[in-house]
Amino acid sequence: MSQPGQPATAVAEPRPVQTRIPFRLPARGRRGRRPSPGQLGPRGRSGLLLVLILGSLTAIPPLALDLYLPALPGVGDALGTSAATVQVTLAACLGGLGLGQLITGPMSDQLGRRRPLIAGMTVFALASVACALAPTIETLIAFRALQGLAGAAGVVISRAVVRDMFDGLAMARFFSTLLLISGVAPVLAPVFGGQMLRITSWRGLFVVLAGIGVLLVLAVVRWLPETLPAEQRHGGGIRTTLRDMRGLLRDRVFTGYLLTCTATFAALFAYVAASPFVVQEIYGGSPQTFSLLFMVNSIGLVTVGQINGKILVGRVSLDRVTALGLATLLLAATALLLMTSGVFGRVGLLPVAAGLFVLMSAMTLVLPNANSQALMRTPHAAGSASALLGAAQFGLGGLVSPLVGIAGEDTAVPMAVLQLTAVLLAIAAFLALCRPWSPRPAIPGNGHTIAAARPD
């Protein structure tokens, strides 16, 4: 067994890990206590509630961002500011979502999952109310940043909870199941926001977000028990947190999966930022056409995610499914670049839409499995690991989003170039750092080495 600071030696690959720490709703009258192992087990209604709660928490980013999209012109008119300044409110929320994960994830390793999660969702609800009452654009930007910081707790801690409760193949399946909710949110949020604007103003949308925050607080308090027992927590403040994160980044395999996820997520953000412009401005589609294509792509994402979780995981190794997803992404991104750059001559919207559909659908062969593989390397610091994963993905996504229009309004080439570049970086990280064909090094733990379990 290696000592801290020494390189971990390679270990033999054990049999596939399919461990799951079961889950059951706590008994009535004992809501705040963690059930003992004998009381746990996700059966029937309790398993459905777990999916609904954690899925809703992971849907916070698309709800906070996309519900508000139809109201952007109204915000500018009401507060007397330009469209460019109103866009800063989106960037502030996105930045808060990234930074907040770096704060809340490690905090949950020290304090447990419930308290930071309840506090985060409470502040999210209060910040949403403050956004609804904002008198100026500067105030709105500030409260949108706070809303993102607080909402990050739902994303990062829900991933850590899954890591506490599941391992190996079971974790990959559960992440795919969560896509049923978090994958549908980007489809429904803009549509619901647009319909709400028929009966209220943009301020009313923030009241709706505040109500969602309150419901999530109540759901966590009533139905989600503590999943990190006191004996597995660690203190030490920011110094310990930074040490844990440095240790995680020194793990070659964890860093490989982190970069694979982050680059893939960047390709996804390039699509989200560019698709309204590409469909409507370049190819002349109507807003209804854009909404339809966005919905179809999201359905493809959710459907392939369920195929991954219900059929592929357990029959094919996670690394092989990830490799299949990356290869499909490479083909789709290459085809999109060739079509948008005019190599095939002038192509219509339908071939480009087909390429985007394949690209989006293949995302769910990469993201759930690579996230699971990364978190399986971190049994000692799931919150910090989840924070690094989330902050890297949202951070790079925020940097990529403005670049899709760098060449002006007459070409979709920047979107395709960014997507292909991101996919190539994901493949390079997967091959160079994850090295799925070779034995895995041991997992560095808190002062000891943990045998590396491979779910293949």
C-alpha cells in the first residue's frame, strides 16, 4: 500500500462493481435522521420520489436560465436598458452556478448533504423573490448571480448524494434515469415561460422560480435523509478543501474523465447558445420551427439516455459506451462543419438539424458514464469531486457560449468549429488520461490507497 504523496501503483482489475447503497423513506416522525442500513432500500414509491427530488434539483440550471429566455425583451423595456446588458443577467446566473458548486460541494463533505442543500434552496427562493422586485438592471444582475450561487447547491449535492448511495453500474443507470427530468426541463422551461408571459410579466417568472425553490426545500426536508454519516465527514475548512481538490486533480484517471465531461459539455453549450440564431437567422426557420427542433433534440437526448441506462449499462462496459458516444460525436461534429462551411454546397435546414440531433443524442452516451467513472474514483470526497465536475463544465460552457457568434450573423461555422474542437479535446483526454485499455492505478484516499474498482 502506498503512502500519501507517493505515486499509486497499478492494481488488478476486480470484477464489475454493481454496488448500491439502498434507500427508503425515513419513518414518520424521524425526518431529520439518517436511516440505518437495515432501513434502506429504493422500492416502489420511495424510489420514484428519490428520482423526482434529485432530478428536480439537477434541473435547477435549465429552469433558472431557460424559463427566463422569452422575457428578455420585456426586461430591457421595463428597466430601460439594452439587450446586451440584459444578456449579462444570464451570464451572471451561469457564473454563479459554476462558482457556487466550488463552494457548496466541499461544504457538503464537511457538514453533510442536507444542511447545505436546504440552505442553498432557501437562498435560491429568496434570491428569486429579490429578482422579481429588482428596481434596476444592476440590482437584477446582482441577485441573478446570487440565485446561481445558491441554485448550484441543488446540482452539486444531488450528484454527491447519488455517489453516496450508488456505485459502479448502478450509479451510471441512476444518472441516466435522472435525464428523464433534467433532460425535459430545457424543453418545457421556455415554452412554459412563454405561456406564463400571457398572464404575467417577467417579474412573475421569478415568483414561479421562488415557488419551485420552496417546494424543493419542503421535499428535501420531508423526504431526503442524510446520506453522508458523521463519521465519514471531514473538517479543516478551505485548506482541507483545496488539498482535497489538488489530490483529485493529481489522479490522472479522475482528471481524464473530468476533462472528457467538460469538453463534451462545451459542445452542448455551443449548441444551446447558437441554435436559435442558426435555425432562425441563417436557415430562415420560424420560432415555432426552432421550438420543434429543440424539442425533438431533447427527446433524442432523453431517449438515448434511457437506452444507455436500461440496456447498455451492465451489458457493455462504461468505457466502451463512452468511446461509442465520443466516436458518434466526432462523426456528427465533422459532418456539421462540412455542411456549414459549404463543402457540400448550400445545404438546407433539414441536414443540419439531423446532424444536431445525432450530436445531442450522443451526449448521453458520454456524460452519465464519464461522470460516474469520475465519481467512482472519489469515495472519500464526493462533494469536492462533484464541485470540480460542475464548475469545470459550467465554466467552460460560459466561455464557449459567446464565441459562437464571433464571425457574425451569416455563418454557423463558428458553432461547428467549436463543437468539433470540443469533441477532439474530449477524445484526447479520454485516450491520453483515462487509458481505458490499461490497468487503473489505485485511488488515492485520505492517507491511504483504495483499490481501483472498474465497472467494466
